[in-house]
Amino acid sequence: MRIKPLSNYFNVNGSNLILMAITICLSLASMTLASELESVSLKLKWKHQFQFAGYYAAIEKGFYRDAGFDVTLIEHQGDSDLFADVISGDIEFGLSDSSIVVKRLQGQPVVILSTVFQHSPSVLISIKENDILSPFELSGKRVMFQKNADDAAIQAMLISLGIRQADYELIDHTFEDFALVKSNPPIDVMSAYLSNEPYIYQQAGYDVQIIDPANYGIDFYGDLIYSSERYVSKYPERAIAFKEASLLGWRYALDNPSEVINWLQNKYPSGKTIEALNYEADVIRKMIASDFVALGSLYSTRFQRIADIYKQLGLAPVNGNLDGLTLNDYLDIESDKTQQLVKVTGSIAVVLLLLLAILVIVMRSLRNTIKKRTNELNILNKELTHQVSLTDQYVISARLTPNDRFAEVSSALCKVSGYTREELLNINPEALTPENFRNIRQEVIHRVFSGQSEQGDIQQIHKNGTLYWLHLYADPVRDSSGLITGIRFTASDITEKKLIERMSETDTLTGIANRKRLDSVLAQEWSRYQRHTQEVAIILLDLDHFKQINDKFGHSEGDNVLIALADVVTHIVRATDVVGRWGGEEFLIVLPQTSLADAALVAQKLRTAVATIDVLPNSKITASFGVAASSQVTDLEALFRIADKALYRSKTLGRDRIEIADKPDEAPPNTAN
């Protein structure tokens, strides 16, 4: 029995003296027992690493000891059952991801004590050069992950996208870090932790492609603390004490990561470098998200969604339920307290007279303690008020009602948007979003009101009409019954970052795409063509006699010609086409989903439009064109080669004309003028 503060049981008045005496008696009678620690074990999900920082801190800083536990940490061997030892009672506590839900649905007596990671770090990775960009490209691939253990988010992503196990070859996880490059036969895709394997591969010189379930609307819990139903039913108060001590450890670890990393170098050797542990710590902090969600927060609706996924997969009975899954289902402790009280009543009578004699001393001590605690609470209240003020001032945040109106806005949002708090509370939030982002905004709102968490970049309109960018996080707000009553937004201003990105990809003279941007677009469109056979065409355009223009009118007028040409071309092509300056007086137009014949028609329109440019006195501006399409070649380099040959032919045949590229090693087709 644990000694509890007297203030839990009585108010200091005459009518409660007997209860106070009983309480003190219970405390004295249990002092010897309280000094003896309960030896328990906690089974980790893997080897020692920063992923388990909170439990090291709970041991090293005495939080477990203060709660009455002597805790032994047991590393997990990858090829063993993650749950068996806890279910059998050989080990008291364990760690799992959301896949623990399937165990409960199958009737296994496992009980979740608390959440730790609000987001799962479990992802799929592949070697980048294999060009596996999304789950839809897993068809026919060898995919390695640990089924029904640490796979909840991955399984949910696949089933929600309609990807069946028959579509790919499932390989049991070997837990070999470099399985993607060493396995024979080769492994195409493997499950990994964002905090570990991407860094390991990067340090070894391999770029990896990450498929994150969060990007497909799957946001499950990561690490969870759990125990057996036998232990929780028999010792509910001990289960609570272990949970609270563990969360205290996590709070300390998040505030003191360097100290934890030192333990991992000495007391709990992880085999990782300090740099790797620092990288892992940064990722783990994002997964826990304690800056946005209280540590240990748990919502039953997220578990119900996981249960629905496993039932769809056929891994759990359709009539399975989640009764008894969480610690709250076992906290009817009052009857146990009554039984304990009856058992010790005899002992209480023996020492009651002694307790009454020391009652005055205890009350005096209690009065001083209450005064001290009150002062401490006042200080904490002031600090909390200060923190709330800082959050309002510096964190861009808002709460949205179900009818799409602001219910709360922070001062930081007022500052970045240019509106007062009163104006924002009376404005339609959609009016702050440009037309081209409104559909995206509505889709995000719909998904969050369906229970998902979302994040991404979105453009907004300042009160003065200028545009700015936010990186937005959106989470559902729930009432005590779990009903979604709104959306909580938090954001950071990334306008400057977007500006820098745009400047790095923009030609400084003409304002259109530069060579870097064109290379990126071409690689992306060629990849799309290879995957989905969506044809892409290109037009190379070169101003005729541009050197003569510079020599006759000067470079300043030559620049004006280039600017005018860029403006004309941009206004003729589609919004989905990309216009860029390839170099000097040469321009490139990338036309996605366009055939060779249609590209030739576009080139004809451009040729006619260029002839209308009137920026030089008594001088006609003309250009030569080379047109090619992906259907003519087998690689991107060949596409440029035949387009460049067509442009050269246009120049040599008299300029101011369009030439269609030949297929390699074929006679040229008829040309168009």
C-alpha cells in the first residue's frame, strides 16, 4: 500500500478527526511495506536507443523508485514475439505500437496504460534510384515488414488505398539495417523508423525514398505502454503509478536530451554515434508532439479506426470488440479500497489512541505544508499564465467551428494576417484563402472532421492584398464524449522560405523558370511518362539574329526583347505548361500530356505571336523552333538531342520556321512552316 497525502482524504475540521486518524494509521502501518520496492520488468520494442529515453530517465532520476518500483529493462530480440512474455505474466510491462489492437480483438488479455508517441514513426523506405514513389508502385515488389507487430500504420495505409497483400510479396522482417542493398534475392521495400534507418542509409551514402502513412491520411499512435489484464485487474493503482512515473521520465528526457544521450553512450550502450542519437532525438520529439498534445493523451476513436482496418484485413474477428483495451476500463477501485479498509480496521483500533496524541503535531505540520504548497501553486500559476501569453503572442493558431467560423484566434495569427481579433472572429475564413487553394482547404477540413490529422503548405491573403505562406497543422477537437466539435490549427510562417525557393528557380531577367527549375520539371514529367505513359512534349525556341540585335541596339534593348518574348510565350501556353529560359536567347517549353502533333500546333501559335513583338523600331522579331515528344525516344537525353537537331535544322533552312524532330535513325518527316 502506498502512503498518500492526507489532503486526499479530509478537510481540516473537527468532523473529520476520526478519518484523519485512520489515514495516519494506515500510513504508519504501511511504512515498512512502502520501503520495499516491487521488482518489475519492462520489455522494450528494440535495442537501447533514444526511442526509450523516458524509461532511462525514470530509472536514473528515481521516478520509478519513488513510485515503489525496481525496474529492469529488457531489450527485444527481433525474431521473438513482442507480446508473449507480458501476456504470460513473465514480464509485467511492455511497449507496442497500435498493432496491439489486433491482439485485443483476437481475445488476448493486453491493456494499454498510456500513449507516448502521438504519431507513428513507422514508414516504408526504398533505395531512391529504384524510383518507388508511392504505395501504388508496390505491385510485384518484395516488401519486408513485421506483420501484426509494429505494422498498424503501414497496414492501414495499404488497406485504405486498396492495396491487397496479393499485390506484393510479403517478406518477414530480418531486422538487417542494410537489407535493401545486401539481401539476395533483393528486398525492394522495407519497414523502418523515421528516427533510425533513413539516417543510417544516408551516412552510408545511399539516398532513400520514404513512403510515410501520414501523407496518406493514416495518423496512428506510435509507442504505447501496456500490461496484462491479470496485472491491471489485480493491481490497478500500481499500473497507474507505473504509467505516471514513465510519463515523468519522458518529460525529463524531452527537456534534457543531452543527458539521455550520455547514458546511451555509457550505461545503456546503443552502438550509435552521438550524431545519430541527436538525429533520433529530434525525430522522436516530433513523434511525441508534446508541444501540441498533452503527454499521454489517448482517444478511443483512433483505436476504433485501427480495429476497423484489421477487421477489413481479416486479421481479427468481425465481432471482436475493444472492451478492456485501456487502463480506464479497470479503474473502479473504490470497492477495493473498502475491502482493504475492512481488513485493517482491527489494526487501526490498536494504534488509535497513539495517533490522537500526535494529532496536534500532525495538524501543525499539515498547515505549514498547505501554506507552502499554496505558494508553490501560485508561482506555477504565474508561470503558466506567462507561458499562455507567450504562446498567444508567438504561436500562429486558431480554432474553427463546424460551420467554418473562427472560435479562437491567437495574437500571432492577427499579426501575420493583418486583421484584428474582432475582424477575424467575424470574417469567413475561406476569404483568407486564394481561389486556387480553396478546394485543397475544403478537402483538409473534411478529412479532419472525419477524425484525421493533417499538415501541409497553404497560401493565404493578407488584409492588404499581399500573399503569404503558412505550414499548417490541423487536428480535430473533441468533447468529453469523443465527438469532434471543431478543428485546432497551428502554423508557422514560411513566406520567406517560399520566396527563397522561388528565387532559386526563377530567371532573374524574365521572371520565368530557370535551368534548375526546368531540369526538375523535365525529370518529374519523364518519370510520370514512364509510369503512366502520359506523353510529354517539348519545344526549343531560339531568337533569330539576336547577336545583331545586341550589336545594333545595345544589350539593354536586347534584354527588353527577351522579356517581351517570355511574356508572349507565357500568355499563350496553358497553366500546366512550364516556360523557362534554357540559356541566352534560347527558351524551352515543357508541355505535359501533349502529343507531338498538338505540340506542333502550339509552336505555330508561338511563331505567329513572336512576330507581333514590337519593342524595336523598324525591326521584326522572329524565332526558330524545334519540336519533339517522348513517344519518339527511349530516354530524356535522346528527347533533347532530337529537339536540338530539329532547332538546328530550322536555323539552317532559313529561320523563322518550325521543324518537327526526327525519330533517331529515321528519315525526317515533312516540316511545317
